[in-house]
Amino acid sequence: MLKNGLRVIVHRDRSTPIVAMNIIYKVGSRDENPDRTGFAHLFEHLMFGGSLHIPKYDEPLQKAGGENNAFTNNDFTNYYLTIPKNNIETAFWLESDRMLSLAFSEKSLDVQRQVVVEEFKQNYLNQPYGDVYLLLKPLAYKKHPYQWNTIGKDISHIEQATMEEVQAFYHKFYNPDNAILTVAGDVDPEEIFKLSEKWFGPIPPGKEIKRNYPQEPHQDEVRELVVDRNVPQNAVYMAWHMASRTEDNFYRTDLISDVLSNGNSSRMYQNLVKKSKMFSDISAFVTGDIDRGLFIVTGKLLNGATVGDAENLIFSELHNICQQPVSKEELKKINNKIEANLLFGRMSVLNKAMSLGYYEMLGNAHMLDEEVAKYRAVTLKDIQNTAKEIFIESKPSKLFYKAKSN
């Protein structure tokens, strides 16, 4: 760790001449003002708008043979790039300059504000089922800031964002002591630490960030919302509260979602799609948030299938996993898939850099090596007990889309 609080992780991989650099800023949509949402996502765009000494971020990176991108979620914002190893210092120059002195201009803000507004309209308002999480999240969360989507609660929050508000957000969160830098590739760790000190060391830390997110109370009532939309099929979305990403129950819940809907041999596909012919597709998945997240079931209904019948079938599958233990064969098959996916993900230096940074944010980069063992440690009884906690001891939030043509 540098004196200014920046955490630096280096992974040496001699298998490729490409080096990956990943920077996580610990700021996501949960850190926003409820009256000014969408700022973390806005900054995903603004950070590419140029800094004090680099008017156009992409130009020097492309000339050096590099590529880059970024994403934002509830909990953090992730910027990443790949570059030939002989040009690695270019990456340090680019990333440190925009951490220290992002260029703010009314023109840049207007351009990126419009980009985000158009994205909001195109992806969330003008696309079938695009507004699902704009509807489902505030239904499931009443206290915690997960109640709004990364794009924001309302398009007006970005449209009305002032320069002063945007600058204040940057100076609060985009600092070395709120970031994790990871470099993976055929590099000398000592050289990377020297470059980190050279380019990032002079950047001052920010003020201490006090995080005190409101905790979501136990949901003991069913919440339901029915909307009429111009969508091709009726659809159902159900959400239950579940463990946070750092709890043991996360692994148990993730395994439940895989037993239910991972692949064509899964329970939901076999029983609800193939046999009942009531769904064209169905899935169950976990959000994996740092704070308590959601277990979500989604399904598109075939013509003629009623929402009530579809709901009953879903609850029947959930009841079965609560009452009848998962078989050893099912659990072994799912664990093998998880292990294969985790190992496959480590083949890319970019995935390594991103994963190491992510687990360091969760607590320790070495947690990456413990994932397989944590899934393997889950017992059949663990799965049954966790299923009961989620599906019996708490209540769901339910969102139903009714196609207007029906």
C-alpha cells in the first residue's frame, strides 16, 4: 500500500506479452444522494473525457496498442485496460492523471450527460422489459440504496446535475485511498511498485469517507406490482432477499440458483420449460452484492399461460428444494461447473487483474484461491436450510408484465 492509501497488487504471468491494468474505485450507486442518482455511472463516462495533461484519453492509449473499458454497479466502478508490456508506463501516466486532475468543462459534462440520458431512454425506457429493475428494485428495497438502479432513479437526476455537484462527487470518491490498482502480466513486480510510487504516490488522499448505509428490514409481506406494457410476452419477476457477498450463505444460495436453472438439465428448465410448456425461458440467479442482495427468478410465459399458473409452478419448484434435499449427483455436477468456470476465468490476464482487485475489495485478494473450497464445503443440508430461510421465512417482491396485445 502506498502512503496515500492506494492498494497495489501485482500478478506475474509469463504466458503473454500483454499486460492488464485494473483500477477499482469503491463507489457505486449505493453511494449516491437519493435525489441525485446515476452519478457513479455518469463518471464511468466522464473519466474518459480527458484530464489536465491528456485532452483525449483514448488517443495515446490506442497509439501504444492498448484497449480499455469500464463498468459500474451497485458497489464499485471498475476501469480496465490492456497494453503491450513495453508500453506499460503509458497506462500509469493515463490513469494517474485522471485520478489527480480530471478535466471538467461544461462542454464535456453536457456531452456525457446527453450520452447517459440517451442510454437511459434507449436501454431502460424504449426497450421491452427495459424498465424491469427500475420497477423491481424499489419494490424489494425500501431503506437501502440498492433501491435504485445504476442508471439512476429518474432521468431528471442526470439532466439537472450541476458542475458543482459533479465536481464534489469526484473529489469525494476518486482518490487513491478509495482505489485498488491491479497489474497482471509478464512484469517485474518491483518495477510495477516503482511505477506506482512514481505516478500515483504524489496524489494526495481524499477526506475519510463515512459509509453508513441504511439496513433493509426483514420483508415479512408479499409486495406485488402489475404493469401493462408493449412487450412480446407476459413475464414474471420475483425477488427474495439473500445474504451479502461475504457471508457463507452466499455460496449456499448461489448453488441453489444453479441447481434450479444452470443449463438445460436444471430443474426449472426440465420441469417448467420442457415438461409444462408454460415458459419459453426461465432463470434463477443471485445479484452478489456486497450488502444483502437479491435472489431473482425470471420467466417469460408462452401464449395462453396465465400469470397465476406460472407463479404456482415456480413456487412448486421452490417448495421442492426446501422439502427434498438436493442429490449428491446434482451438487457434484454444479460444483464441477463452478470450478471449471473459475479456472477458465483465470486464463486471461485481464480477468486475473479484475478478479484480484475485486477480492481485495471484499477483504483479501487471496480469497480468489479459496472460492472453490468454499463452494465444496456446502453440504446438502446447508442448501435445504438456506432454501427454507429464503423461500419460507421471508416473502417475495413480485413484478408481472402483461403484454398489451393479450
